[in-house]
Amino acid sequence: MQVTALSELSELVSHQNSIYEATAPVAMCVAGILAHPATMTLRPYRNVPIRATLLNWLVSTAYDASDEIAGRTEQYFAGFLAPGTIVAAFRDLRPMLYRAVAPFLQDSHEDVREAAGFAALILAEHPALAQHRDHLAAHARRILDTSSNAPNRRVAWKALEAWGHDVTGIEPFQEEPWVHGPHSDGRGDLEPPFWLTGERPTDPRMCS
């Protein structure tokens, strides 16, 4: 059951790295269950807690609606970020999602802690979260010091640069293809988002 649900997050709700009408309620559902003890169950064959996988899904989804990606899309589709649009509605949730993620920034499990850090860096683009950026800068620098993952390092570097921190001495990263973000699993075009099939979730309680 858990494996199937995680697969559907990647293959259905996040189809083609896009934000759909289902994304916001599902994201709130994921945020709401992060603290549940069952999410520390290890995924079969991976030795990674389900909580880390859920956080990584939030990372990828938040990246798909980040200032960088949404701004690029707006260049081609005027009104993409207009108030009331699906993407704008999801972006409005960033402070609430951050509050769900923040408790895991100091988690004892490395995979959970790192995933929470990446999610927080991206979510903190929201103006209401500006007061957290100096604290998060320490997480960004730790990523640059320890991570060998280029997309993840790029997210950390971009955050520091955007927040006015000194990035001299840190080699800038070349622009990456923006169809895949940090922690991307190369999501394929397997099926349409489940809300297109008539199973449209309008209440986060539907995932309980």
C-alpha cells in the first residue's frame, strides 16, 4: 500500500513535472502526515525512511513551482502566475508547507534532514519566509561543502546568491535543463494526473 501510494505521487500527481489542480491538496496531505510515526518506516530495498521520500516529493514539487521555473514559464505563457491560477494557489501554500518541513531540519536521520533542508531552501523563496533565510543559509553552505550532487548544489548556490550572501570563491553552476529539479527521479509520462480521470481530490482528508 505504501509503495503504491509513493509511486502514485511520482507518476500521477507529479506527471510531467507540472502543477495540477490536485497538487495543492495532495501537498497539504503530505505535509500533514510527515510527523506520523509510520513515515519512519524504511522503504523496501532502499533503507530510506518514507518520511524522506515524502519530503523529496515536496522538494521536486516546490521546485516545479519555484521562482526560477515559474518565471521561465511565465515568459512563454502570459498570466501563468496570475492570482487565482493553479500555480499561484500552490505557491501561496509555501509558508504552510514550510511550517510542516521545518521540524525536520535537525532530524537525526541524515536522509530526512537533507530532504527537509532542500525543501526549506526552495519554499523560503516566499516573501513571508524571509526571516528564516539567514538560518537556512547555514544549510545551504553545508550542502555546498558536502554534497556531490550537482543539481542540489546548484539549488544551494542559487539560494545564497538570491539572498545576498557572499558566494565568491564558490564556482557558479552552469544552467541545467529545467525539466528536472533536485532529487528528480526522471519522472516518465506514464499516466495522466489522476484528477483528469475524474478522481479529483478537493479535500486533503481524502488521503487519510
